[in-house]
Amino acid sequence: MIRIGNIEEAWQVLQAIPEFDQRRSLAQLQEQLPTGALVLIAEADGQPVGCKLGYAAEDGSLYSWLGGVLPAHRKTGLAQRLLERQEGWAREHGFASVTVKSMNRYPAMLRLLIRNGYQIRLVEHFGDPARERIHFIKPLSRNAE
């Protein structure tokens, strides 16, 4: 089940995602997430097991900022459903596109984005290919695709 949630639930999920080496306190997360941001929660057996956070970017897109699914619940389609729900919410709220940044060290996320029509618009190089930051954009149609 995918539903609108709160930042506390998302923070609990994010703390348990092993790939995230930059841990944020709940207060830091609350400070960084603007008012009116989208917080989606994926549930399994009544427990939060995934999340996706997004907010309005300066360029008018919905910026998909942070998200993930706990390792025990991967390969179940939850990341795909979170992405689809976020895109639907963005359409309903008048966003023309969704933007997201990822890195080479997250190949599953890169595959998910490309499979869903996200296009690379910029790559930031930092000397180490694993740390390269890849910027994606997906224009949204008014009707679900």
C-alpha cells in the first residue's frame, strides 16, 4: 500500500536504508523539507518499509529528493509504485515535470528512472565515477501515460 505519510515515518525508513551513508537527524530532515512537501510511505503488513520525499523546485518541477525501500522489501515493485504515485501527485498538483538526482553507485535507481522515461540532463563529475551526480528530468503529460 502506498499512502501519504509524515516525515517521522519517512525518517524511520531512511535510517534503515544501508546505502545512505549520510545520516540526517529527524530535526535536520524537518528543516530541509519545505512546508507542503510530498511524503509518500509504502507499507507492508502495516509497517512503513519505503518512502519517497519530494517538493517544489525553483524551476517549477517537483524535485524527488529522497527515497528508498528497505532491503527485505526490494524487488516487490514498491519502488515502482512509489514513483508512479509521486508522478500522479505531481500531475494532479500542476507540475510540468519531475526532476531527480542520483549517482552511479545506485544502479537499481538509475535503471528504474531510465525504464520510466527519465532523461539525463546533466552529470556532475567529482573525480570518482561512483560519486558522479546524475540529474534526470521527466516531463509530465496531463493524462497518465
